[in-house]
Amino acid sequence: MPNILLAIESSCDDTSASIISDAKVLSNVVSTQEIHSKYGGVIPEVASRNHEANIVPTVIAALAIAKIKKEQLTAIAITRGPGLMGSLMVGLCYVKGLAQSLEIPIIEVNHMQAHIMAHFAEEPHPPFPFLCLTVSGGHTQIVKVDGPNKMELLGETIDDAAGEAFDKSGKLLGLGYPAGPLIDKLAKEGEAIYPFPIPKIPGLNFSFSGMKTAIRYFLRDQIAKDPDFIQKNLNDICCSIQTAIVHILIAKIKRAAREHNINHIAIAGGVSANSYLRSELLKNAEKHRWTAYIPKFEYCTDNAAMIGISGFYKLLENDFAKMDIAPSPRLKI
Ligand code: KG4
Ligand code: ZN
């Protein structure tokens, strides 16, 4: 009999539920909270309230699509952190109630490990050890993955995350939130003619806040000369920003591969949906003889299937959570 898991993700602004049969994804439902786009970023209190409204219908939809009854569940996997306290709390409280009523265990999952484990939702899986560049709205990390539950953080951002660099640059350009996908789209019609600075950060750490400041001053100076500068050159500005961010990411993953002598390279997290990052990774894979692993789009941004896959590998080790676990907004990998 396969293990049937319900997985729930509620760490930021997406409420997601998924049903996993062993490591096979039967359903993966994501309720996106559009409301934050008008504020230019996620409002934590609004996110928690929307999770409360969305969580039950999202779980019902995930069960219905998978044709699974809740009485068939073996366990429930839930994101414990990192993320927003209120958002995590809604998911965890709901799961505690459901697990108690069904008399089944809870499995706690680390959101950043789950982004990496999204690669195990489909064949071919990367072999261990592999390196993963995890790039999202809140994190930028290079992780050495020695096993499903054995991961080592090699480097991370010292200030803004890569997704934040996209989103904050987009805000300066008057684009909506999240700006990453829009910059990606506009950049396709532009050229990288504006050179934004690539910071010199030692080791495998990253920094993106200097770039944001450089863009701010660049736009201020250009707008002083021509008030319509942004409108006239939007595609080229987007392409220049995207090129700078992706070059920072690729330079560090190249260094990590060299220093650790590992040639299986994966990307994960919302920014791994970026078309230029994906094509640059493939280009470098050919040049440096790496095998590159790129997730399907639906497994890049936040989703519960990745929580279920990560939870399944914990279930194999009988790694269940106690009923009194609390959310952990700054949970480390
Ligand atoms: O992993 P994710 O869904 O949520 C967090 O855990 O943060 O990542 C969201 C981030 C946002 O910053 C968004 O702008 C970025 O991923 N993103 C992209 C693209 N799609 C999503 N950034 C660049 N290009 C994209 N195509
Ligand atoms: Zn995420």
C-alpha cells in the first residue's frame, strides 16, 4: 500500500495543498493571493487572513482532484518555516486539528529544503551529491545536497534576495508586484545596454542591495535629462537588470562547482522560472560539462507538492513532529 500524504504550504502569500502517493504527485492546487499586487509587496496580516479563507477549499480541491478521501491519508506534511509568522501559524494550526481528528502524524518540512526536493517530483532525479542554487523572493542560497535530509549551506545573500532584487527594481520602474515575471517578459524584447555593477563579495555569498541603489541613481540621472526615459527604454532597462542579476548568480554557482568538484547542478525557487537564468545555466552546463536540473514551472514558485515530496522522504525515516511544534519564521536549512 502506498503512503498517501496531504501536504500544505502557507509560508508567504500562496495557499497550496497537494496529495502525494509515495513520491508521486496526484494533485497540486495553488490559491494565489492577487490582493498584494496593489500594495507593491506582501502585507503579512492580509496574507494570514487570506490563508484562513483559502485553506479549507484548497485542501478539498486537492483531495477531489486526487480522488482521495481524507480517511485514506497516512500523514500530513506542513511547512514549519522559514516564512511569515502569521501565515505559517494558519497552516500549522489547521494541520494540528486535522491530524488529531484523523489520528495521523504530522511531518514538519523546511520550505527551503522543499524547494530543492521539488526536483524529486519527476525523473530524472539529480544524483547525490549535487549543488542547488535556490533563488526566491526571500532567499538566495547555494546548497550542497548529500541526501534528501542532508543539506549543507555553502553561501547565501548578505542582504536582499535575488527575487527581491527583481521585485524592488520593478517597483522603481513602476511595474506591479511581483515584478520578476514581468521583467523576464519585457527583457525578451530588449538589450542589455546599461551596465549595472557586479558586486565583489568574497566566497559563495551574494549581495544585491548595491545594485538596487545603482539602479535608483541611474534612473534619477536619466529622468533628469528626459522625463520619459523609463517609458522609452523599458525593455532595455529590464534586460540590463536581468542580465546583471543572472550574471551574479551564475558566477557563484560556477565557483561552487569548481571548489566542490561537483558537476550536477540544480536551480530551484521562484526565480528559477526566469528564462535567462535557465538558458544561461544550460549554456554553462555545456561549456563546463555539468548536468543541469531545471524544475517544471509549477514546481519553481511556492507549491505544496514540494512540501509533500520533502515530507515523504522524512516519513521514510519515521521523522514525525510532536503535536506541540510551533512555526519557525527563521528556520535554517
Ligand atoms: O519561491 P517563491 O514563489 O516565493 C518565495 O518563497 O519567496 O519566489 C517568488 C519570487 C518573486 O520575487 C518573483 O518576482 C520571482 O520569484 N519570480 C521571478 C520569475 N518568476 C517568479 N523572477 C524572475 N523571473 C521570473 N520569471
Ligand atoms: Zn518559496
